[in-house]
Amino acid sequence: MADTDVIKRAVPDPAAWFSLLALVLLGTRFVQGFIFWGGASRRLLYNFREVDGADVAVKLDFDSVGFVANKLTHALPGTLWIQGPLEATLNYPDLIVASVWLWTIAELVVGLALILGLATRLAALICIGLNVSLMLIFGWMGSTCLDEWTMAVSGLAMSSAVFLAGGGAWSVDNLIGRNQWAQRHPWTAWVFSGPVPLAQLKTLALVLAAVAVVFTVGSYQILFGAVVSPQHARVSFHNHSIALSDVTLADDGTVSFKAYVDAGPDTGAAYVIAARLVDASGSTVAEWDGTTLAALPTTAISNVYPYVWASHFKTEKIGISGQTGARATITLPPPQGSSTGTARRLVLEAINGATWEGNLAGTP
């Protein structure tokens, strides 16, 4: 019988495997890092205006219409589960500014860390948290390709992969890993990069994969349906809607109500060209046309968020308008020559023919 050569397979070096895995994900790491670095750098470095002879970053200037927190008021109607804390934050200017700066610094640091491969695993872990936050606040927004939802789920999956792989040879972590201090402390591999116990890595990979699947499918079902229910939007990003509440009718005919633009694209506004009171049969008993609404004094519209950058209700050439997320108490003057005694509901009419209704307080 001929001798059989026995070829023993070489056991791969874990460090070599992690280095290869990190190299495969080098582009992913850079792209995820650049997304966050780009978001921060646009505010810090590339958009300025002159104020009192000094250059001020527009997106970080609380007194500018371009202040980045305007996105928060636009996002309020569709925010998942944290609407209360977000609304509370928007009531305190100092807290708003602190939150904006904290988010900006987090984006900048995490973005640069991923681009350079510095504390890669820690940065990727923080990145996962940032993407979850983006989903909770902005996931419902995006009129064409579910833009914000797509960014959040993709970002979470990318960050999870980078967390598992680490930075590899093309990273600052690789230089740190050669240091004797790092070699004496195995925990540094979880903060920076390098081989980690394969059994723990396998478990983590399965856990993060499960998280990504649940995060993706679950958020899609909650926001858009089309998984275990017909397709629907939890909050429409295509059509504006105005919720009316606390509608009151004074003895002199003055009407006061709270209005909230609780749906629709943030790139436009809901335009109201007429308001009327109707009786139980739906017949109009009093009316305010677009000219009357446009002539409302500034004191007749009290916006909840008075900041120059926030979503507002305001008068237009004809009628009034409200951006997505705008909240206000609006007061209409007594109608001319009309009896309002039989009024039951207030109806607002939009420029596109849509109507929004609210019952008068104390009526069924």
C-alpha cells in the first residue's frame, strides 16, 4: 500500500483572522465614520454667517433660523416613545443648546474615531446607540425612500459589524495594540481592537444579528406596516394634518383653539384659507375667510415654541400656515353679523380642499 501523506491544516492565528475581517470592513468603517463626522463638520466648520463682526456657525446659532434643533420640532409628530422628554427639552433653551452641542461633539468624536480606527469598538458601540436615537426621533421621516429609517437601520448593521471586527491593521488601534500596556490588559481589545475570545465573539455576533433583525423588521412594522399588517403610515409624511383641541366660543363670538400640525412633510406647511363654525347638521353659522385670517394680529397666534427656528403657525398673504410640528393657540375675532349660538364644531379648510375639525368644548 502506498504511503499516504497526511497534510495537517495549520491553525489560523486569531490575530490574522481579525485583521482580515477588519480589512474586509475597512470601507464600511470609513463610510459610517464619515457620515457622523460629516454631520458634525457641516455645523462646526462649513456654514457661517457674520454677527456683530464675528463669524458664527449658522447651525449652532440659537438665534438663527438655521439652528439645527429646528429638525426636532419637525420630527415631534412621529417620534417613537420619547416625545414627552423631547417636548420637555424644547421648553428650556439652555437644555436645547446643551443637547445640540452634546450630539454634535458625539458625532464628531465618533466619526473621527471610526475614520482613524481609534478606540474602534467603543466608537462602534456608541454608533449603535446614535443610530437607535435617530430611529426613535426621525425614523418616520422621508417622503421618497424612507430616508431616515434606511439610514438608521443601515447604520446599526454597519456599526455592529465594525464592533465585531475592530480596526485591524489599518487603524490607530493597531499601533496601540503593540504597546506592552495594552498587551498586559486583555480588556483593551474590547475598547480598541484586536483578537477577542472566539466563543464570546460568536455569541455577540448572534446577539447583534438578532438585534439588527428585530430593529429593522420591528421598526418597519411600527412605522409603515407591510409586515404583519397592510401597509400604513403610523404618521403620514406625505399629507399635512392639523389636530384641533380646546375649542372655546366666548359670549362675544371670539373663538380660541389649540392647533397642532401632527403630520406631513417638513419641507412644506399646512395652509389654511378659511375657518368656519358649523351646527349639528354641518351648516355654516359663522365664517372667517382667507383675508380675515391673514389680517390676524401677531397676538392672535401664540406659538408654543417661540424660537425663530422652530415650527410656527403664522399669517400668509391669504390665510395662515403651520409647519410640521407647529403648536399654537389661535384666537379668531368675533364674526361679523353672524349668530354663533347653534355652533357645534370648528372646521379649518386647507388650500388643497382638506378639512380639519374640532368640537367646541362642552358639546358632544
